[in-house]
Amino acid sequence: MKIGFIGLGNMASAMIGGLIDKEVVSAGDIEGYDTLLSVRRDAEEQFGIVISGSNLEVVRHSEIIVLAVKPQFYPDVISEIRFAGGEGKLFISIAPGKTLSWLRDCFEEDVKLVRCMPNTPALVGEGMTGVCPNDRVTDEEFENVMEVIKSFGRARLVPERLMDAVVAVSGSSPAYVFMMIEAMADAAVAEGLPRQDAYQFAAQAVYGSAKMVLETGKHPGELKDMVCSPAGTTIEAVQVLERTGFRSSLMEAMRACAEKSREL
């Protein structure tokens, strides 16, 4: 399987690293191009992949092509490569808000498309990706795509109508979590804990809590109740969070995020 990357930024690097680490393909079976020479050199030095001379060459030499550029560059990039697709090429989009129908119109023909929404924890092999293929992708091809995506985390098939929700709950949510970790650490520093210790305590607490949700199968509310002893410290903190709109703030932020995704 030959895999091509148009754009070699952070998300592409996460995907390439996962593919090589999980031995889905070898570095020699991955080809990429980026408009920035420094980015191309970094990718070649870090991963040993084949660096192409253009986006067109990437498409011509690959079976699966990942469009890993910013959403605003999609029209120009697709216009450049659409006639180089050929029969059997499959394109993966990681752009928020860009529907399968919109992508098809950009290509001006019925190509094989898979729309994905990964997130930045893919950089450490813990990504979560929503995946949605069009009706031209065969079951075997979709399995190949899922193997690619699962090399840097977890993945789930999602109806396209729910992809904006995936953007809100997964694609953008690491930013909310990072803000929470930072705030938790700031509060710990105010209580006297050294800064680096505070970050480690806060980050590990979030990581371990998330792992409990994933591995125990228990409802998050049940896990929360397990920590809240009667008249204890935790329920006191939870009461403050409820009074100050912690849940509502998160829900409103995610609603705004999903709405923005629909507008892109």
C-alpha cells in the first residue's frame, strides 16, 4: 500500500509516525510534499519517507492520499491534483466542515473519498478520529483506511451528519482539556505546589480519569460519585463547579464549535 501526504505539518507527522511505528507500511511506501522546504527536510530526516517534487507526483505515486493542508487551501490543492487522480485513488480529508459533497464538487468527478476528523493527541499515539466514507469506497478499502487511522489512536465510523459534533467533542476538545489542566495547575501553585509538580499532578489526574472511563465502561457520573464522599472535600469542589456553570460552559463552548464547523 502506497500512501501519500499533501502537507507535512503536525497532523501529517502524527499519522506518518503512527504508520511507521505500527508497521502498517514502511517509510519507503510513504511519499509526501509540503510547500515549505524546511518542513519537507524535517519530514525526510525524522521519518525517512520519500519527499516528492510536487503535489501531483504524490497523487500519481500513491493509492491513498491524505489531504493534510489547512481547509482554506483545499480548493487550490484539489484544483491542482484532480486530473491526476486516476481510477482507484482514494483521498482522505482531515478538514473540519468540508463535506463529502463539497469535496466531490471540488474534484468535479466521483472520486473515492473518506472524511476524517482526527485530533492532536494523535501526536502521542492517543488520537480519536471520526471517519465517514462516501459510497464509492469499498469495504476492503475502508478497512485499509481504518488501519491507517488506528495506527495513531482510536477511530469510529460516524454518519456524516454527526461530524460537526465530532469536531466539538474530539477534534477541538484537547484545547478545553489543556485549559483545564492549566487552571488546575495554577490553583495548585496558589496553594504552594511547585509549578512543574502541579502540571504533572493535574495532567496525570486527567489522563487517569479518562482511562477509567474507557476501560471500566462505567458512566462518568458513577465514577464521579465514587470520588465524592459525604461531607467531603470533593463534593465541596463539585458544588462550586455546579454553581459557577462548569458543565454549561463546556456545553456552550461545544455548541459554538460545532456551529463554526458547519459554517466553514
